[in-house]
Amino acid sequence: MLVRTCLGLFVVAGAWAQQTQPAKESEKGDAPLTRSSFSAKGLTHEDDLTDLFVGNFADVAFDRGSLIFSQLFEAYLEAYWRHCGTYLRNKVEMKTQVCADPIDTTPPRFGEPPPRPHGCMSWKTVSLGYADPALYAAKNRLDVEQSVNQFKDMVGSIKNPVRQFADIGQLTDDMDALFRLNACVGPGLRRFQENVVLFSAGKQPLLIPGEPPPVAPRALPAGVLADSDYNRLVEDLVTDQAKTWTFNRYLPGSTTLRIVAHDPRGQPAQIRAKYFFTSLAKPARTQGSVIVSFTDGMPTCIYFSDAPSTCQTPDRRIVSKYSSGGYLNANASPPGLSPAAAPPVQPDRGAAVPAHDQAEASVRVSVCVPGDLAAGWTNPLPGSKMEALQSQLKASIRERAKMPGYDQTQWMTVNARIYSTWDPNGPFLDVVTATNGGRCAVGRHEFLTLNP
């Protein structure tokens, strides 16, 4: 209810058009529930609506306390009344407050400034139709619990207000279309609204019978993602942002980039990219630019050249795909190991040795070690800080070596300054960085044998 007045321009035309289309005829409500019982195909929020239906709450692009979810819940209730109100056996009236101030259409006198805008002085209650009492009560509980968060979304912490309001403005169209694609009292819509209520309350979802629960993607260890296909990542980020552009149209596949800063793990800290787009006013393609900044190894802000100080928030699904290795480039050369020559390890004739163990035993990692740390590196004392560093580094490299297409082309460099204040009980991420192989720019060349 919070932004109804603000969103009038977004939804009036779409809502008027949608009301002329009939809802899909209902099916038997006792039909078996399957994945095909529900469809959101072609809708703007197809992925989110489908995730709510199947119970994949982890991949929903918004939180239950967000303004967009509150509006989704509200739009669903109102669309149900418009398209399926005859199926409501028990119902309660939905109401909201709107400004009742008269609109002053008197033009200002010549030479006088126009009147200043002011807050609403009087309000009136209007009806929004009717809803199922249980669903409406769940929506009211959500509004009470999340009113502070929704206010922050509107005026405080929101990083991408244009996108947020555009998404909300599309919800009315999506909800109207949802009732053309699904039966009013069919099992699909019934499960969808059950999970909407559970999501609003922060509870676990209902899953489709006979299907395995959704598996959350596994975040990869730090450093592995340095070998991702960043051109593909930035392409997806820009394509997603372009969905909200009003007058411009992004040209797919036009992105070129360069990484201008790295973090200590070898992953990008900032990427600058160029791309092409067309517009209604200028059909010929025009070049734009964008900066993608990373925090703790993850893309967190997108800055377009026409609004260089405005942080656009990356899509949550794209970030999740990146963190779980979905953009890894199998042909790239990940930082970590060097194919330094080493005598092959002969297996025990009396026992079978797995192939991956033999390969690991023959690997020695090339490391550039500052001179003042060389002695401790060569002979680390048991339980020492240096032993902890080597142990963590070995574990990280073994994990990275499991990735498809992994090869050994880069070396590691130990940062003596950071090592001096490093807590061995914490991660070594800032202590060791990836460097180009061949020689040491700082320190002397040492080896770290993965086995034992």
C-alpha cells in the first residue's frame, strides 16, 4: 500500500489493458501437483514467480522485507479479485488510504512563482476489492513487520531506485497475465499462494511432491574465481540492467573490457567495459561505458557512464552463478601452480596408487619468498606461523586443482609486510598473491611440495 500513489503512472495503462482479458478457466482443484501445474512463461518476473512456486526461496531475487515483494503480494491479491473473484467463498474487503486534497488547477498570476508542493493534508479510504481473509491477514502482518525496511527501500538504502520502481510497475501486468496462464482454483496457483505466504513469514517452503529439494550453489574457495570469463560475466550484468532501459536498446555481444585493478587473491577489484547500444532518437549504434566494482571478490556495484556516481545493484542470480563457478573459463590459466620440473614419484610396487595421488605427488608449487622469510619457509617449525601458511596454501591449491581445465602457469608471491601482522588462525588471502611465472620480481624462488 505504501507506494500506490507513486506508481500510478507505471500501472494504470497496463492494468486497464489487462482487465479486458479473461482469466483462464479453472481446473479441478484436486488435480495432482506437478511442475507443469504452474506457468509464468514470458513474464517479466518469470524466474522469481517460478522459484516461489517450486519452493526455491534461495534463488528469489528479493527478500521478504523488500518493497518489491510487498507489492508482488498486493498485486496478486488485487489480480485474484479482478480475474477470479467469483471463486472467493469467504472474503474480506481490502482497503487503502489515498490523498483526498482537491487538485488546484488555477494557474499562477503573471510574475508570481508557482505554488510549492506540500504533503497531503487530508486522506480518504478507498476499496481495492476483496480477498481471502487468511491471505489478506498474512499481507497485513508483513506490512506491519516490514514497514521500516520498505521505507528504507524507498528513501534510504536503495541503490537502484529506477530499477526498483520499474520492477514494481511491471508487477500488475505480470499478475494479470499469471491468471491468464493458470487456472483460478488449479493446484498451481494454490501452491504458489501457499508459498507466497510462507515466504512472507520467513518460513520454509512447500516443495513439489517427488522432486528433490533445490540445492544451493556451493561458493568456491577464494582465488579460484580469478580464472572466470569476465567478458561473459559483464555481458550478463549489462544485459540484465538493460531490461529497465526506457529509450535505449543494448546490442548483445558488444561488450569489451579490461581489468584495471586486482585484489590480493588475483581476482578483479574493478573492471572497465565498453558496449554499444541504439536509441529511438539515434538508430545508429552508440558506445557506452560501465565500471563493475567488486567487494570481497563479488560484483557489488555497476556504474554506467551516464550516471557515474549511481551504484546499480547486480542481479542476485548472476552473482550467485559467479560465486559458484558458473563463469569459470576452462581454457584460462588460473593463478596458483607452475609446472616446475620435478622427478616423478615412483609408486609402491606393493600397492595401487590412484592416478590423482600420483599427479599431486609430482607437483611442486613455485613461490616467491622474501629473503627474510626464506629460512623459515624452507624449514618451518612445527606449529609455527609459517607452517600454518603453507598448510592453508596447500589446501587451497588442492581445491582449485579439482576444477575442470585447471593448469599450472602462474606462481605465488608471499607479502612480507602483511605476513608480519597475519593471524595464522585466519585466512591467508592477503598474504599470498598470484604472479606471472618465470621469475620472481621480489624475493627468491622456492618450492612448496603438495605431498605430504
